[in-house]
Amino acid sequence: MSNPDNPNTPLDPKNLTPSGKKQRIDDLAATAGARRVGGGSAAGTALLTVDDAGRIEESSGVSLIASAWRRLRRNPVFLLGAGITVLFILIAIFAPLIAPHDPAAGLLLNKVRPQSNPVPGPEPGFPLGADTSGRDYLSRLIVGSRQTLIVGVFATLFGLTGGLALGVLAGAFGGWVDSLVMRFVDVMLSIPSLLLAVSIAALATRPSQWTVIIAIATVQVPIFARLLRGSMLAQRASDHVLAARALGVKRSAIVFRHMLPNSLGPVIVQATLVIAGAIIDAAALSFLGLGNPDDRKPEWGQMLGKAQNNIFDNPALAVWPALCIIIVALGFTLMGESLREALDPKSRR
């Protein structure tokens, strides 16, 4: 008897038994629809059988940070903002080494003529000229970046610390504690931020750089407090927090080990945006004369305020510090917005 699959091969009599037929059917089902890897039919190539259908290759998971970084490194907006920010930080750190002259030395004072030439113009060694005291303007811009960075960073850190304290109280306890903290935050938010900062800075008997930092930090506290409170309220209803409560874990451990670490993501992203606002607010306070009165330590807002006396004779004195403030604030804003979109599932593209 010949084999129906291959007439040249005789059929094994054992396959005619019931058990043989069942085994033959199972073998045909296992190899039915099989295809060769690579689409070839050469001998030695592996066959994919029915058992392989629907099988998914295992791959390692990707964390939220890694997934966000994959999008950020292809985002030109983020790269532009990060480039501006990194350049600004490097210039601020190495300002004394980069500045060609001492920003407090009146090297061109002998060329200052109050009536005919109050502001010396550009010349070799002084590409941006000098101010009304004969001090190199380029050196003052470079060194002023350090003061601007100090104010922006410390104001954001102090504001973040105060906001974390209020946000943790409101989000962890809830109830009357939440209501009391949020009413205090609402009162602070009801006052315009710049007006509140000016009022706080004006209370100081001696204006200084630290009065500006404290004033701006106070304005930023309710922003961080409200944001953290909302994130912690969302964490209170999460499964891992409910499981920890069911297991009898202490409230302090739940707050500081489970709720707070998982709520800091939006707060950190907001901090990058707040630095841009802090730099602008610091420049505004210094422009109004509420900052450091000692002009031997230049600051961009302070330079912008002093340039108003010669705004019509030499507007470049106001243009350069204004451009520096705008570019740096734009860099932090672009970077912060890109981070927010990359970490926010609703904003991902």
C-alpha cells in the first residue's frame, strides 16, 4: 500500500491502527502551516510550527525616565533650551576666569566726559565699551550672570522647601489640616506675585541680594504647595498606599516612603519653569532699586536699572542686559516645558 502523501514511499502498516492514526493526525496538526525561517526551502533551515503562533518575544521594560529621555533627545526644543541653560551655568561658574577685566575697575574712567562722552564706546580690548564709571561692560555682563544664577537657584530652592512642607501637611493629613493650609495658600495666591515680592523686599531696612531671594522664594511657596498637595492626594487613593495601610504601616512611613517620592516628579519639572520666573522677578526687583545697592557686584537687573539714565544717549547699555535676561529665561522655559510634556502621559505625542 502506497503513502498518499508520497506515492513513492510505502505506508507503514502501524499507522493503520487507531493509535497510529491518532499519532499521525497529531503530527500533521503540529506541522500544518509550518513555514521556513527566511522564506527559503533549503534543507537545514528552521521551521516555525503551529505551537509558535501567537508567541511574543520577551523584552525588558522601559522606565518612565528612560522613555522620557528617548523623546527628549530627539526634541529640538529641549535641546535648544538645555544648550542655553548649560551655557549660562558654565559662564556663571567660570565667570571670574572668563571675564577679560575686573568688573569693578574703572579702566576707561579717563575717557568719560559727562557732557560730550558719558559712555565710552567699543574699542580694542573692550568690545562692548564701558559704563558711566568707565568699567568694562562685557566683564560686568559675564560676572553678573553669577549673581543672577545665585538669586534664581536659591529663590527656587527656598520656595521649593516651603512648598514641600505645606504640601506634605495638606496631602498627608487631609481634613481640617488640608483646609487650613489651602486657605493660607489661597490668600497668598490672591495677591499678585510681583506686588507681593515688592512688598516683602521693601520691608527690609537694608536692601541686599538676600532680601530679593527671600521675597521671590515667598512668592513661589504657594505654587509648589498646591502642586504637591494635588499629587499626594492622588497617591493617597493608589493601590500601594491602600495596601500599606491595610498592613498597618505607620502614617509617617507611608508618607515619606510611598506618597512623597512618587509625587515629586511634577514638582521637579515645575522647578525648572520657576527658575525662569525667579530670574525675571529678581531683575525686576533690582531694576526698582530693591536689590543689592553695591554696584561693584554687578547683576543684570541692576545694570538694566542704571542704564535708564542714559537710555537715549546709549541704549546699548540697556539692550545687552535685557537680552541676557530674555535668552536665559527662554532657555529654562523651553527646557521645563519639554520636560513637562515628556513626563506627562496626557501631553505625549
